[in-house]
Amino acid sequence: PVMYQPNLPQSLRFQKNNIFANIEAIHAMHRDVLLPRLELCNGCPGHIADLVTELIENDDLYCYVLYAMNKHRSERICDANAEFFQTIFQDLSKFLVEPIQRLPRYKLLLIEIYKGTLRAADTSSIQREAAALCKAES
């Protein structure tokens, strides 16, 4: 792993958690929670909307909040060591911003699902999912 290479600059030693934050927790949530449950939805928009809403209500997506809270610290460390990272990665910042960009995509997914199923849906379910969506966005 890069963070344990002998040529690692002194300024980066013991900075793994400050750079990558809880990226492993995000990966584990997707692997262990989101993906298996998403596969059970069989592509049904209503079930997918219910799943995302449940993940929000149960704070399963809170790992993104923690990741986002660390973003500025990570960027400062990466910027200060850009020369080293350029030799290792094409662009580390693109990798580190992906989890930040994913959360709004969940919102867009729910909006598209609502557009397609609004007429047939139970309004109480829509209100619950909209409230959960507002919680995730704030």
C-alpha cells in the first residue's frame, strides 16, 4: 500500500485516516448492506425508493456525512503533498471526491422513481420518503 512505502514523505506518515477518512466504512456499507438489499429489489423502482429511504432513516448513509466532514482536511494534506501523489496517482482528488458526489445521486434516483410512480403510490409513503430525503440532504 502507498501509505506504507519507504519513500513516503514524512509529512504523510500516519495521515492515512486524515486522507481517506472512513472510505473503508463506505465500501463496507455498500458491500454488506446496500448491494445485497438492492439485488433483492429486482429493479422495482418502488422497492428501490423504499430501500434508499430506509437507509436514510436508519442512518446507514451517515458514513457519507463523516466522509464529507473530513474532505477539507484531506484536500489540504493532498495539496501540500501534490508532487508525491502525482508520482503515485494520476489524480487522487478525483478518487476522494467520488463518495461526496454519490449522495446527491441517491436524491436524483428517488426523484426519478417518484416521477414514474407518483400516480400509483400511496401518499403517506411518499411523505415518509420525502421527509427521509430532506434528512439526508441536510
